[in-house]
Amino acid sequence: MSAHCHDHACPSSNAHDPGWRRALWIALVLNAAMFGLEFWGGWQADSAALLADALDFAGDALNYGLSLAVLHWAAVWASRVAWLKGWTMGLYGLGVLAYAGHLAWTGSTPQPPTMGLIGMLALGTNVAVAVLLYRYRGGDANAQSVWLCSRNDAIGNALVMLAALGVWGSGTAWPDLIVASVMAALGISAAWRVVAQARHELKGQAHTA
């Protein structure tokens, strides 16, 4: 999951490159928009997998925001925001698991066409962002990580489309629920690592202050 693949405290060597900042802003807007679309689509289509994939887009949008922030912020503020981000995403992941349990209990079956369509839009968005950031992949750790995140997130989009095919073929919600549970669990694990890293950084900054 993208929630943990960004080194939020690392100042970027692209700080004075307007193209890098512009690319990050475009990536942030696209990921924030896809988060809203997947959240709405997942709720309307009773798809826990879409809601889980929305967690990934939320994490990416926050990561790109942090990448922009650390161009100007002191490291301590970047770490504080990362700590809050980790807790927020962890709680969202738990919410997705709870929603998946609710759908399993009520026997609701998601809508495969909605899942497939939004999954394809999500995949296209991640490919577009990966292409946008491709020229910066050889930069510092911060630049490399945001590109790798977008590239790797396509896996989650593919899982959503596979879940849609599974729901359509089986006529049951189980493919959706299984994919959602795996993605949400990975998101929670990643969020925990973000919180732990942020706490470690904050302690180190307090000792050097």
C-alpha cells in the first residue's frame, strides 16, 4: 500500500524545480478526485473493495501533499502531519473492515459494472500519474518513492477489477469482501508503520532541539 512507501521527512533535491512541484500538484488533485469517486462508488455499489482502494488514493493524495509540504516546512511539522495521517488512514482501514463485515452479515451483493468501470478509471489515473512522475524517478529517495507508489498502486486497481469479475461470475459478494479485507489489512499495517516512523522522528527531533 502507498501509505508507507513515502519518506515524508526527506527534503527533496527537486525543491527548486517548478516542473516537480507542478507534477506533484497534478498528482495530488487526481488522487484526491479518485478518492472521492471511489468512496462514492463503493458506497453506492455496496463494494467494500472500492472503499478499500479509495484508502490507497487517500494515502497517495496525502503523500503528495506531504511531498509538497516538506519543500517548505520544517521536518518536525512534516512528521506531525505524517503521524496524524497514519492514524486517520488506520481508522479508515478499520472502517472498511467493519463495512465488509456488515455486507457479509446482510448478504448484500455489489454491482460488478460499477466496480469494473471505476476500477478502470482508477487504473488509468495511476498510469497517468506514473507517466507524469516518470522523468523524476532517478532523483532522490523522495522522488523515487512517489513514482514507485503510483506504479505499484495499479496492482490494487487490478484487484478491484478481478473482484468485479469474481462477483459477476459467482453471483456472490465474497470476491469483493476478500479483496477488500486484504487491501484494508495492508492499509492498516502500513498506517501503523507510518505512525511508528513519525513517532521515532519526533523523538529524535526533540532530542536535537
